[in-house]
Amino acid sequence: MSGQKLEPSFADKTDFVNAKRGLIDSLKPCIIKTADGRVVWNNDEYDFLNAECPDTANPKLWRQGQLTSIQGLFEVTPGMYQVRGLDLSNMTIVEGEEGVIIIDPLTAVESAAAALALYRKNRGNRKVTGIIYSHSHIDHYGGAKGVLPDATEDVIPVIAPEGFMDEATSENLYAGGAMSRRAAHMYGTRLPKAADGQIGCGIGMGVSAGVRSLIPPNVTISETGDERLIDGVHMIFQMVPEAEAPSEMNFYFPQHQALYIAECATHSLHNIITLRGAQVRDAKAWSGYLDESLVLFGHQSDVLLAGHNWPTWDRKAIIAMISDQRDLYAYLHDQTMRMMNRGMTGIEIAEEITLPPSLQKLWHTQGFYGSVSHNVKGIYQRYMGWFDGNAAHLWEHPPKESAKRYVACMGGIDEVIRKAGEFEAEGDLRFAVTLLGHAVSLDPSHKEAKTSLASVFRKLGFGSENSTWRNFYLSEANALLATKAPHVGRPSANQLKPTQTIDQWLTLLSISLDGLKAGGECFAIEFHVKDSRQWWRINLSNGSLTHRNATSRDELQEESNLTLELNTDELLDALTGGDQQDKVQAGDWSLIPKLLSLIET
């Protein structure tokens, strides 16, 4: 990479002071279990981070692990508290006139319940008078029923940004099978918590493994400047969609002079694109939102807090942090575009780009979660797609076929392994991985190739500043050395759930249809869903399953081969193999089992 490489100072202990500031109590032991005794969170596993950094970890990432593993109940400012270190995210608690408002109730019911119990142990048994979801990622709403287990509609205000339910219920839904394995690697789910294993995720230590829940919001925020008074607590909202999440908002508390900035500014460079897989985020909009946050609230804030990491106090420090984070995302976006327009590809830009010295020297701009390298490639992808403009890359062989030819050209698999060893010895681990990747692609059972590749992966992981890179490298190394391939579950297309919409059910079926197997079939089925007063038509033709929605039968226009009249729960039963023949109004019921036989499970 071009430009001078600078580092932040390890002598700067400000983050440690802030991460411990306001500590009231810790959870001892910090082990959270389900009702039947299954452990869903064990922060005590990270006690090894209290030691000096070993040679199996990047010193900066080790420091970040030390900071993010600090757990307990903290007073942020009078009347406002955070529980940190009980999940990947933080739960914030704001005291009102009669109870407490919960912001972002973690990932799992058990973790959220433990967080609220820790608060109540120290501050009294105050009732929950409101819940706020800052955005549509599950680590910010999945524990909702842990703080409000007996939720009924409209019992208290549950506030969320516009589009929240659509995004929360669809996230990972259609690409969940592909994402699940990658997410496990990204977060190091199967790695041991150890100096040579998982040492955190940059913005938290890991994801809790408890029960997920969702209490639907009953108050929607749709405009910047919208204000609410909940239990005597005044809030002003800022909409920030398509920043870190498709549906997201920041909010300011005038009485506390506190700005909750969701996940737009954390103590790490965040992801413009994630290794688990997701749509590329808008770095330019993200930067713009941060500038707007400065204008709206920055000069009025005495504390800045977020859904991850620790708060920042002091108005000057807050303005500096938001400004630097704004400039970080603007720089990555704009310089990527500049180099792209000079004719460089994403990979070339990632190799060339260097942050300016002023950003390199800051701790909160380091690549602990997102990285400059993969973020730049994501920005390129957002504008230019997968093709880099080189015709040699337009119609390449898939990996195994390419490997067969590369290995043959290099004199066989043993010679490839030998040459990879030479590159490894010279310190070129990246090309050693390339060579060994060809060897393993050609022969996944070749023991020496797998062992050699795992060894290089471990070296790359140990040196990684980025937690998700480390977790990916070490997870891949473990998978290569495993005597039995780990089970990687993927959601079945037929695992349709009551919490999903009819449109989502039909889309899930369509993307799981075996197109070639269904290629000779041609029929249409109509559903009159009585309780929602809607009509749905699915059409199977040319190996494709499409659907349309209408409020009346006439709007569907075409005739069908089967018509069912039923309620939503009965439709779900029919689409998951249940017998609803008595709901047939016309046509052939056997088309339902025929359709389901064409769905890959």
C-alpha cells in the first residue's frame, strides 16, 4: 500500500478510562443460561485477555478485546444507564417518571432479562414503560421479550424507525442458507475462546445463543426532527436509513444532553460490506448522516453513546469523534471513486488506498470490525458490480476446474505444495494461500495440502488486526483439520413461520423451487385469504414460480387450476404439507402436494 503507515499510541489509556467509567456492578459469574441450564453467554471465558498479548494475536485487536470484554451496569449520566458485555450489543436504560425505557434489548431473551435484572438489583424494580429499537438488526431487538415477557399489543410504546418490520423479518430470510455458515465463521462461533482462538468481534465479544424474539413496534418514526415524550423523557429523532442498517435512526435526549447514535459511530471502522454477506451499505450517505448529527445535536451533547462499545464524554471529544467518523467513511467512498474513475479495480484500490495520518493515529478508526480493504471492495461493488472490466475475467472456470489446470501447469499437486512452502518461508502468506487453495480445490482429501493451508490460515489469522478476518481464517483452518465436517445447517425453504408475511412465504417457495425439475409443469393456484380479505395467485411455468396479490378475484384476471378459500394460518398449514382439502372451492387439490414435491428442502 502507498503512503506512510502510522499507528495509534498504546500509551493512550482514554478508552480504558471511558470503558470503566460509571461502573456500578458486574454480573458475577457472567454466565447466562436458559431455563433448562444451557449456557447462552459466558463472558468469563475471556478472562485470558487480562494477560499480555501473545504472539498468536495482533496487539491492537487484543487491546480491543480487553476493552469490549469489560462487563456490567454503568451509569452513563444521571438517569441513563448501560449494560455492556452481556451480548454483542449494549442495552441502554433510561429512567422515566414511572419506569424505564429500554433501548436495543440485545439479541436473546435470556441476555436481555439478565441485563434488566442487573439494573433492577442496583436501581430498584422499575417497570418497563417503553422500548426503542434503533435499527433492524437482531442484536438490537431479539431480546425484547426478556424485558417485556407478557407483552400485549399497545401495552406500552414500542418505537422503531420506518420500515423496521419489513427489514427485521426479511433480514437473512432469503439468503439465510448461504449466510449462516459465513456468519458462524465471521463471528468465530465454533472457535474456542482462547489466545489462539476467538478474542472478540471488534464491536463486542460475540453473539449470545439464546432465544430470539420480536415485539412488533406500535410507534413508527419516519421523519428527522420527530419528537416524542415517553414517561416524561423527551426524545428527538434523526432518520439514518441505509447507513449501518436499511431501517435505522439516531435520537437525542435534551434532558440528559445525550446523543444515542445507534451504530453509525462506534469505536471501530464499521462494515460497508460484511463478510457474512449483505447488500453493500451507502458510505456516502453514512458520512452525510454523521455530519447532520453534528449539526443537529453535536454541539448540545455532553455524552455520546451507541449500541456497541463504550460512551464518549466531553463535548469537544464528541464533536471530534463524530467528525472523524464522518471523514473516515467519506474518505473511503470518495477515494475509491477517484481511483475507480482512473481505471483501477476494487482489488487494486484496496491495495493502494491509505488513510491520511490524522485518521491512522486514532483508535476508533482502526479496522477491528470493518476493514479498509474489504470496505473499499464493497464500495467498488456497489457502483460497478462483480466484473472488474478485464475480459480475461469475464468467463473464468470455476475454482475446481481452474485448480485442475493450474496444478497441471505447475507440475502436480506435490510441486504446488512445495512452492507454496517457499512463499510461506519468504513471508508471502497471501500467495501461499492462493497456491494451496488450488491444491485443496483440486483434491479436498489431500492431507498435506489441507494441513499446509490450515497452517497458513492460522498465521494470517494470528496477524489480523480485523476480528472478522481473524475469525474467518481460524474457522477455515479448523474446518480443514476436522476429522468430521462440521454440520452447517441451512434453513429449509419449507420452514415457513407465522411471523412471516404471505409474500415472504411465496418468495421462499419460489427461490427453493428446483427449476429444471419443475420445467415441465404448468399450473396456477389461487388463495382467497378470508381474514385479510386478499387474493393471491401463484403461477408455475417455465421452471419459475411467480405470484401476484389482489383485493378481489377479478383483479387476478386469469383462470386457475385450483382455488382455495381459507384463513392465513390454514394457508401456512397447506404450504407446509398440511391437509386443507376441505378448503378447495374449485379444481384439483393434488396440485398442492405436487408443488411441494418440487421444492428443495
